[in-house]
Amino acid sequence: MKKIRLAFFAILITVTSVVSAQEAIPNLPVDPDTKLITYKEVVNQTGLKRALFDRAVEWLPKQYVNPVDATKVRNPETGIIEIRHRFDVTYEEKGIQKSAYSIDYTMRLEFKDGRYRYIISNFLMHDVSRAPVERWMNKSDKSYTPVWDQYLIQLDQEVKKLIESLKQGMMPPPEKKEDIW
């Protein structure tokens, strides 16, 4: 009887550690009107509209290999930059990461004196045709597979890295100290 209890507790501990080791599916921000995954925030930042716009333009080549191709709108008068780009989500097969899908997205940057806003949305996966990634959130879909949860986790991580990079790029440049000699 003692051996059975010991075996039961060993199995319970193993199952608990495996379950807790898996990443939780993030609570993705879904726009209530469009029902699409949408990351949106207004960030207060010192600087005039044009200065903030210029900082974003300086950030673009740090984030994108070909910023001219990535930006579809770059208008300093209206204070709008629109970016269309992509990233890949992967799956693991026999210990090797393989590309599953390319995910297209749209990022819109809007600038006003003392603040800017980013909106990241319109996530589309490349399959036979382009399809919204929100399908991965539907566990009752007849094609659902648990790997979809991993794709959503990767999407969330990629977008959060993009947002962090943008926020760092939008910081005011350090003041230059005058070289007195």
C-alpha cells in the first residue's frame, strides 16, 4: 500500500511540474468593435510633434532591414507613419525549430506634441491564402491543434519586443555635454 501511495505522489508531482512548465496562453488584447487582436497605447513623451516623428524615423532602420519598403505612409505634416511588415512563428520537430507561418501586421504611429500612439493590428497568417490569426484563438474550430497556442504565445512575444524597441527608440537623445578645455 505504501508503494502505491509513493508511486501516486511521484506521478502527481511529475504531472504538476510538466503542466506548470508549459507557458500560459497570453491574454491577447482584442478590440471590442473589430474583434481583432490589437495592441494600442498612448505614450507620453517629451518633445514636439515633429521631434517625435523624427525620432521614429531614426528608429525605423534599427528595427527594419529595409525601412523604406516597410513604411507605406511617412507624413510629417499629419504626424503619421504606417508600417506593414512580418515575422515568423515556428514549431519544433525533432529538436529543430521550423518555420510554420509568416505573420503580416500593420503598425500605425501617430504623433502629437508631448505624446505618441501606436496601434498594431491586422495580423494575417500566410497559408494557402491570408487568414486572420484570430482563428487560432477558437478552440472549437474543427482544425484546432494545441500548437496554435504556441503560435499565439510567439505572436505576443514578438509584438511586445517590437513595442519595447519602439519605446526605447522614442526616448529623447541624451544631452551632449560641452567639451570645455
